[in-house]
Amino acid sequence: MGITTKRSGTPVKFDAEKAAKVIGGFVPGAILRRTDQGISSTGQAFASYSQSYRERLAAMSEDQKIDLRLTGGLMNSIKVRDKRITSQGVEVVIAPDTGASPQVSPRNGKAHRTGKQGPAHNVLGYWIHHGTSTTPARPFMGLTPDQEAELNRLLGKAKVFG
């Protein structure tokens, strides 16, 4: 048994360029603001740092707030990386870059850049987001339901459908 549909009226138009602009303008900042507050993309507080890592931060006179910003390199690299517009819709890729930040260690009560590079930001971001065998996952890429609702409100305000 088949299904018959009948179309009437004017099809809804979708402005993919406008949608990509709204998404690219909102999502990176939303990720950074939420992460700075210690909140994951699930809406929950990030898993706490280990005692040894908190001691290392204290030895460098660094804030122990869980905001994933010891050097700032990873978070500062989150930007729109690609935009694809097809007949099916729009895809906006937002991700960290492939650059790396210097490693830091305590010296004289301050954070000292060692001269060695850490892992690439995109790799470090993957490890932080998904966790490793020694660290818990701290999912930061993506939007909370509240942030998704705000994005949908902005898309509506921009009149991407119409």
C-alpha cells in the first residue's frame, strides 16, 4: 500500500548563505562562553581536575577553574573551518585548528613555557572532549539544548526560511 501526498502552496525557501552566516557567528562564541563557565556541551559541570593537576596549576599560580584554558591556544583556535552549501542544506564545520601551543611547567611559582610544543589543538581537543585512559571526558564541542534553542531563535530572526 502506497502513500499519496498532495502539495499545495509555495514551497518554503531556505537561505543557506544566511543560515551559514548566523551559525558561524553564533556557535564558536557560544562554545567559548559556556566552556569559560565550566559547563560541558551536555549542560553539566565539567569533571574536576585530578589532585595532581590541581597541584601543578597551583604551583604555577594558575586559576584552578575548569575552563580548559591553561595556554588558551586550543580554545582560541575554535573557528569556522569550512562551509558547504548543497541542494540539501548547509554544513558549517567549527573546530580547533591544527596548530599547537607550547607546553608549560612550573618555574618560580609561575607558568613557564618549556619550548616544547604540545599536541595539535585538534588532537588535544579530541582527547579532552572524549577523555583518555587517564582523564575523564570533558565534552566541550557542541551546543547545550538551551544554546540550540538560542541558535534556532537567531535563525528565525534572520528569516532564513521564508
